[in-house]
Amino acid sequence: MRFAMQEGNRLGAPEEFRLGDQRDADHSAAVLDIDGQVLVSTDSALLAWDGQRFAPVERHPLIVAGLAPSSDVRVRTCGDGSVFAFNARRLLRRDPDPAQPFVELRPMDGGARGIVDVQCGDDNGRAWIGTWSGMVRFDPRAARTPPLRAAPVMERVRMDVEGGKIRWLPLKPESIEVEKFRQIRFEYASPVISTRLHYQSRLLGHERNWVDGGTEGSREFSSLAPGDYSFEARALDETGVAGPPLRYAIHVSAAWYQTGLAMFAALAWIVVLFLLLLRWRSRTLERRNHELETLVSERTEALALRSHELELANKRLSELADLDGLTGVANRRKLEFETDNAWSAARAADAHLAMLLIDVDHFKLFNDTYGHALGDERLKAIAERLSGWVGPGELLARYGGEEFVLLMPGSSIEVALERADAIRRDARHAGQEGTRSSVSIGIAERLKHKPNDAAQLFEFADLALYRAKNAGRDRIEVYTE
């Protein structure tokens, strides 16, 4: 619809426009203005106003950049003519010259999460970028450097020596000397959280070329000759670009029988062999005592290792007790515990505390139509989508059945509404075509609705969800008395 201003600052009658062949009433749309051209972007097409109608555009910088078609894309034009185009996950900028392409900006590389809006500052192209984590300032005159990549971090260096013993080496030595060993194992990991990293490693002094290790950050070597070695490991991102390497230097010392002192000792042994034979009986007893001590030592080490394994297993069981077995998000037990803590903290600081109660629409009908196996897959896909919208300090939990709760400490009702709208739109894309489900969301917030306790905050969100479902589903409702 287009509204024209009339005399007296009054709005005229609205004029309706058909979006070409996009007659699906369920389509959302974003209205954009780039270089004086009016565009409409839906989830299935990008259309441009030609003076009489909105016609589909087959090729446009927004399509080339991968932001369109989408109803989530937004555009901001600054005073110097530069243009920002963005959605919740990506941010691009174009210089004032319309012939220039859009260039990707990466505020996420600095630790920010989620693009909220862009506010142009002045005619010099400076702008403020609002994210879930705070504000980020952009200055086109500042030098742009590629995102920093951290080297992998050494986690464990294990050396198996003669006699079945294990030696754990220091993690950050400048250089360390080791004796003869049967096997040495390096275990390392990148501090960057990503599922697309893979590793390469090499042991200088033993090999020159990098060896691809896949996604497993470990490497083993056996029986190295005496000398100096430098182990290196690096992580490669999804584009194949390698980050800085981890380096760990070792010196393998010569075995005792390879030294001049050992050869001298062998000659001396021949001289004293006759004397040693006289003490054979006592040496036999000493050897038996030593074997007994070694056996006791090995049993003690095995017991200590077993105790460590049991401790790790107990820790893992404790973590699993807080997770929902189907979806992998927090369960109801964890939700109740964290809600009580969040409520106490918000009340002490008189701070915001928002709660989103999310229900998968028509889930019983989905189960009846496709069966419970596909229903479980549907819930897991919805939970995976929802997990992508959880900010720092927030908690996503499955409350029961097809209901999920997003607890947002420190978030106002406006922030909660914006997040809920993004979740509602995003949920439509989870699952295979033909088996997708929408969601309904109820919202309540501590400072706005003034509940007496955490239980009443949940009750307010539940009432809002009830109204959303009764109003037709696939919508958001905020609690009102």
C-alpha cells in the first residue's frame, strides 16, 4: 500500500499495488530504496518499481551478494551516498559510487552477535552498527585488516617410554629435552569455535610437507632418532586459508648406549664381572624387590587412571542430567533452576527479564499425518533453529512436548519482540519442504508486566501464547491484562 500526503498534513486514501505474480498472502515483504529506485523483496523474489507496477528483477547487486530475495533484508543510505544492506546475520556496504559492488563487513569477527540496525553518523560515511552484544562503530577511512586467526592451542603432550610408563610433557616450553621413547602424541585444538575447521601438521626435522589431519587435532610419532625437532600445527578455515601455526620444540637425547661414557662403562663392566658374580645372590634378591616395586607402581598408576576416567564419566552424567534427551537443549529441570536464579538477580538489580514461550503450531496434526518418528525429527530441527537465536547469558529449554522457553536476562520488551519476530520467520525454514511448521510465541517481561515471582512471569507468557494460538497461530502476542 502507498499513502500520499495531502494538504494540511493529512494522509490520503491508500493505493494498493500487486507484487507481480506474488499473490501468496502469507509472503512477508521488505520495502527498500537504493539510489532512488524502490524495491520490494519477498522470501521468493526481488521486484522493482518501473513507474506502473512492480516487476521481478533477475539480477541485482543484492541478489549477487546473497541478501535477496528475502523479507529480512534492510537498507540504510548515509549522507555521503554510501549504502548499508544487512539482515540479522550479515552486513554489507557499498561506496557512494553506484557502480561499486557491495563489500562484506564482519563485525562478528570482533565478538559481536546478531545485526540489529545501522545508524548513519554524518556525511563522512561513519556509522554505528547495533548488534545483540552492543554498538560497533564503522569508519570508512580506517584501515581494514583481515580478521585475526588464532593459532591452535596445545592441550596434551603424552610420551610413552620404556617399561610401559607414561610421561606428560609441559604444554608451553621454549624447548624440552626428552629421552628415548616408544611413542609421542601431540593433542591440540583451535580456540575458534567452528564446525568447518580442519588441521594440518608436520614435524620439522622428520618431515618438511604439511600432513592433512582432517578435523582431528592429534598426531603421533614413534622412535625418533636423536636430534632437534619442531612440531607445527595449523587450522584452515572453510575457504582453505591457514592461520598461524602452533610450534612445540623438542630435543631427543641420545640413548645411554650411544654415548662414549656408556662404552667406557662396558669395558669397566668386563673388569668387574668376576666381582659381580660373587654378589649374584644378593642382586637376585634386589631384582625381585625391584620387580615387586615396579608392579606396585604400575597398579597404582592404573588405579589413578581409572579414578580419573570415573571422574570424567560422572561429570558427563551430571551435564547430561541438564539436557533434553531428544533435542539436546536444556531440559525443564535446568530451566526451573536458571529461571529462579535469573529472577533473583533481576529483582536485586531491578533489571529487565524477558521470557518467550514458543509453541510449534499444529504439532499433533503433524504427528498424526507423518508419524512420531518424523515428529521427533521436526522437534530437533526446530530446536536447532532456535539455538541459533540464543544470545550471551540466555537459555533455551524444552518445557515439554512441542513447547520451548527462551529466557532473556537483561532484555527489554522491545528486544524480546524483535527476537521473537526473527524466530517466527526463521522457523518456517526448518525441515524439508512440505513438512515445515510455523510457531506461535507469547512474551512477558518483568519490568513491563510486574509479576510477583518467576512462576507468575511464566504464567503471563503462557496467557500471551494462548491468545496467539487462538488468534490464528504463526503470530506473536505480548501479555496484557
